[in-house]
Amino acid sequence: MANPYRPAFSLRKQFSRLPKVVVYLLLFVWALISLVPIYWMVIGSLKTPSLAIAIPPEWIPSKATFANFRSLFMAAKMGRWTINSLLVSSVVTGIYLITSSMAGYAFAKKQFHGRNLIFWLYISTMLVPWFVLLVTSYTVIVDLGWVNTYWALIVPDLAGPFGAFMMRQFIQSLPSELFDAARIDGCSEWGIFWRIVFPLSAPALGVLAVFSFSSEWNSFIWPLTVTTRDKMWTLPVGLASLQHVKVTNFSLLMAGATYTALPMILIFLFAQKYFLKGITVGAVKG
Amino acid sequence: MLNTKTLLQRGWRTFSREKWGYFFLLPSLVPFTLFFIIPLVKAVVLSFNAAPLGKWKWGGLANYIAVVHDPVFWVATKNTVIYTLVVVFGITVVALILSVLIFSLGNVWQGFFKAAFYLPSIVSSVVIILIWSWLFNPAFGLLNYLLSLVHLPLVVWLGDVHTALPSLMVMSLSTGAGTGVILITAAMAGIPTDLYDAARVDGAGGWNLFWKITFPLIQPVLLYLLVITTIDAFQIFTPMWMLTSGGPEHATISVAFLIYRTAFQSFKFGQASAMSVFLFFFILIVSILYFRMMGREVSY
């Protein structure tokens, strides 16, 4: 019931003691710390190499050029790395969505012995630092003869506990009667999954797709470890190699960095909701 | 009495009733076996191997003893622990402050700041590190230019034993706080407002409300944030690979970087595996400490 003598209290008001100016100032300072490096990268990629290292630096470049991008594509196998990155990220994401919803469906709706035990064991593996497994995962790749192949870049990431966990949470909320009805109508078990569970999971799959695609696109240490030939590199590995070869051509490096970052920034701007949802899965109720 | 036949029959019946559950797990099992279970077992096995990769000779604790007697390993451990403590603590505190500040704003500004803080974490670490390699550059970098504007002495950020590791901490902190803000504000939004109303009626003020209500209720999320940032920070590798090679004078060498170098440059896979086992236990101990400290159930 509303109290006429006291305005309705909200959490927002709890922290409104500080003067508004101070709040905005502090937030803007941190926003600058976050954004200036990204801004510096983008304008650096548009400056000529000599303008990029001029002191004092130009905050708004007096002339912009795309020449760095052209020389980047001539100096390095950017086209090939782009194709590799696109191929690996898309294939992994496509299959990851299917394996995750299959596992999520089994954990959410199927009855079988050891279900909960398997689920919790599987989920707890997320706490194992993956660097611990890096060296011996590499030896598995060697044993399989997969060094410098797409298999090495793709297969290890085709399924994972995070996806299974997320899809289980979502599929649990789907009504079981739906599946029973389909079963009575003669739908096969696979058909129930493929024609009912999978399409109905679209909202969760969107979040998972953004998560999976971006982590594959940005992935560095694994592709660095399992590829030695430059035509098998992905964009981040190729980009890191430019830094060792080119001597302080910062505008060229920034062109490469901008080119690699741009798809992620675009996805983020257009699918921000999915990104943010992906972080809170498993951490926050609801 | 049950005979084998009926037992088998019963087992078969259970299995055929439940087979679809296992069937749907099957595709997840392949990558999990190949790239989790086998590498995990292999890491333990290899850590006892005294022969080069591909051959086998029982070496007992030889690899572990070699690691423990290697002074560089302890320098790497010290660096990693210091880096982790500073970055994790820094990220948590900054994220907490930013979240509280953000929460007093309207939806539009809240959305803007969240996006701004989170943007650096969506691009590859390689991209961030390249940008900072320029910002840190002693001659052409923005940081030294800003110092020169206020007439401060210039710093050789990554080339100086004293500033190299702190520089990397600053870089990680500047990009890492966004995730924390997203998590904490999401948790704060989930706290029922009538809890605050009740406390207000009881005469609690803003500061009290934060420590008595907000903080305890977001503790599970803080625990989650601490665990994921710690696991992340403990495996710090890419900045060393790209910028410092662990130098100058081992000032930035980390456990992960040392593992990588031991395996792929010195080809001592046994020792690298022994270090990996150490790394696993370091992180396990820290995680257990966190859960002991704050892992109470919270309900509201």
C-alpha cells in the first residue's frame, strides 16, 4: 500500500545519495578507459603510417585512408585467414547448437540411470582450467595426425558442458505433454527432438549461437598450438604473427586489429541482448 | 532366486527403455572423451614419464622434483599469484562500484554504460593486446604522450622490471570489469524491492542497506565472478606470448607461459605435464578457499 508521506522506495533511490554529477563523472571516466583503446585502434587504422606515430597525436585524423587495409591484404594471407576463421566458427557453432540441445534434452526430459550424476560430473568439468589440458590435448592431435588440419580446429569444440547446461535449463521449461502428444501421434524419438524440441529452443539457441561464434572467432591459444603452417591460421593467430614481423607499422597492425574486431563489434551492437544473456546464464536466477 | 537370464533380460529391458537418453548424449561424448578425459589422464601419466614424448619410461617423481627445483617455476608462480590477486580484486571492486553507480540511472544511460564497459571483452584478446602494445610503446605510445603533457618522466612500460607486470595488470583490468558489471547489475535487479522497503521502515540508511541487504544477496554472483576471473587470470598467457616473452628478467613470466615454453620450445612434455598438475591444484585450492569463505546458500 502506498504511503502518502513517503515516496515509494526503490532500489534506484538507495544509491542516489551521491550527487548526480559525481556519478556521471565516475562512469564517464571508466567508459573512456574502456572505449579510448578501441577508438584509438579504429582511427589508427585510418591514419597513414607516419601520421600514426606523429607527436602530438591527432585525436581526429586530418585525413583518412583505407590504404592500410589494402597493404594488409597484400602483405599477409588475410583472405585465407578470414575464410579459415569463418569456416571454423560457423561449422563449430552449427554443430555445437545441435549437440548442446541433444544433451540438454536428455538431461531435462529423458529418464535413465545415472542421469543426475553424469550431468553434475559433466558440468563440474567447467571448473577445470583448460590450460592444464592444453599440452596433452596437443599430443592427442598429434596421435590422430591432425596437426595443421581443420579437424584439429573444429572437433574439440563441437560439444561442451556450457551448452548442455544452458539448453537443459531452457528445455526443462518446455511442457512434457507436448512430447507425449507427438509420441502418441507416432512421432519417432528423433522426430520429437528434431521437429519439436529443437525449433522450440530458438530463443536459447540464439544466445548460444552468439556465445559460440564469438568465442571461436576470438580463440587464439588453441589454433596457435595446433597449426604451424600459415595457411591454416585463423585471424587472431595471423594477426599476432604480423606483430612479430612488421617493425612498428602501427597503422597496419591497427588495420588488422580493426578488421578482426569489426564482426564482433557489429554482432554486439545488433545482438547485444543475446550477448548479455549469455554471461548471466548459470550465475543469476531467472 | 534370480538367474543370469532374467537379470540379462531385465537389464536389456531397462536399457531399451532408456536408450534414447544415452543416444542423445552420444555426440557430446566424442569431443569430451578425446579432448577432456584422455588429455586429463595423459597429463597425469606423462608427468611420471622420464622418456621423451612418444616413448615411455617410468620416472617416478623426477619431473615434479625438477619442477620444484627450478627457480624460474617459483618466479612464475609468484608472478601469477600476484597478477591474479591484483586483477581479480581490482575487477571485483571496480565492477561493484560501477554497478552501484549505474543502478541509480535510468534505463537508457544504464544500457549505454553497460555496453561501453562490456565492449572491450567482446573482441579477441589478440586485438586488445595489439592496441595496448601501441599505447605502451615508449616512443610512439599514447600513455607516454599523456605523461609528457603533465611533465612527468616517461616510462618504459613493458621494458622495465618494475613496471612490466603492473602494466599488464592495468591492461587486463581495463577490459575485464565489464563482465562483472553485467553480472552484478543482473543480480541486483533480481532483489525484491520490498526487502528494502521493510528495512527502510526499520530505519536503515543507504550505506546500511547496501551492506545488510544488497551485498549478502549478490554474494552468490560475486562468488561466481571471483571463481571465473580467478580461473582466467591464473592461466594468463597471451600477453606474455605477444608482448614480453616473460621478460624483462622473468618479470612477467607466468605459469601458463612457462608450461607452453617447456612443452613446445624445450619439448619437455613430462615437466610441462607436471607443471600443469601443479597449476590444476593451485586453482583448485583457491576455488575451495572461495567456497569456504562465501559459499553459503542464499535464499530470498
